Amino acid sequence: MASLVFRSFVFLPMMFVLMVLTMSEAKTHVRITNDLPNNMDLTVHCKSREDNLGAHVLSYLDSYEFRFNPNIVGSTLFYCSMAWPSHTRYFNIYSFRRDGSCEWSKHVCLWRVTPEGPCIVKNLSNNQTVCYNWKKE
Ligand SMILES: *[C@@H]1O[C@H](CO)[C@@H](O)[C@H](O)[C@H]1NC(C)=O
Ligand SMILES: *[C@@H]1O[C@H](CO)[C@@H](O)[C@H](O)[C@H]1NC(C)=O
């Protein structure tokens, strides 16, 4: 009896620490790659309700990556402005409802930004993408 009590006192906090560690490991990544033509730079500026990630300038085929833990209620949303010479466009680059944890690409949501809209890689073995339109302003 005493050993049972002792065990639950040790094991429950240990389980809790393990759970927290696992959850903080389970970060989702978003990686955005400049796939614009003509060697144009892409300026990416992403925000969520809590975070402003600042502006990042990407040369052709350069990437910018950020990571986060989607909140437990599944409402995590990051929106970005994407700008290149004489253009500014907007897109929700991450929505838990749409993207989950991007498990099909090892939990990295891989986006390639083209002038027509951002495309997400849906299959790492053949680089198949699904393309979206920019957000209506
Ligand atoms: C991903 O691409 C590979 C190679 O073309 C194909 O065999 C596989 O079925 C694809 N997976 C999905 C989930 O579409
Ligand atoms: C997919 O795209 C990446 C980045 O452009 C490239 O490095 C990789 O070789 C491509 N893989 C395939 C299977 O085409």
C-alpha cells in the first residue's frame, strides 16, 4: 500500500513532465519559399493574434521558417503580407482547421510563393502542391 502511494506520487508528476516535454517538442513549422519569377525579392511579414514575427526579405528560392505550438482549441491562425515590387498580397499562411500539423510533410508546412498565390507541398516524394488564391482584400 505504502509503495503504491509512493509510486503514484512519483509517477504522476513524471508523466506530467513527459507530457509537457512531448507537447513542446510537437511544434508545427511553417516554411515559406520565394518562388517568384525574375529574381524578385519577397518580403514576408506574418502575425498571429499574439505574435508579430516581423518582416523578412527573401531572395529567389530563399526560405523563412517559424515554429509554434497550435493551441489546444484549434483556433491558431497566422496571416501574412507578401510583397514584391508593386504588389502586396495577403494570405492566412497557417490555419489549424485547414492545415492541422502538416503531418504529410513531417510537420513542416512547406509553402512556395508564386505571383498567383501560395502553393503548399502535399507530397514530399513528388513535390505535388496545392495552390491557393490570395485573400480578397
Ligand atoms: C506521393 O507521391 C508518390 C510518388 O509519386 C506516390 O507513390 C504516393 O502515392 C503519393 N502519396 C500521396 C498521399 O498522394
Ligand atoms: C522537391 O523540391 C525540393 C526543393 O525545390 C528539391 O530540393 C527536391 O529535390 C524536390 N524533390 C523531388 C522529388 O522532386
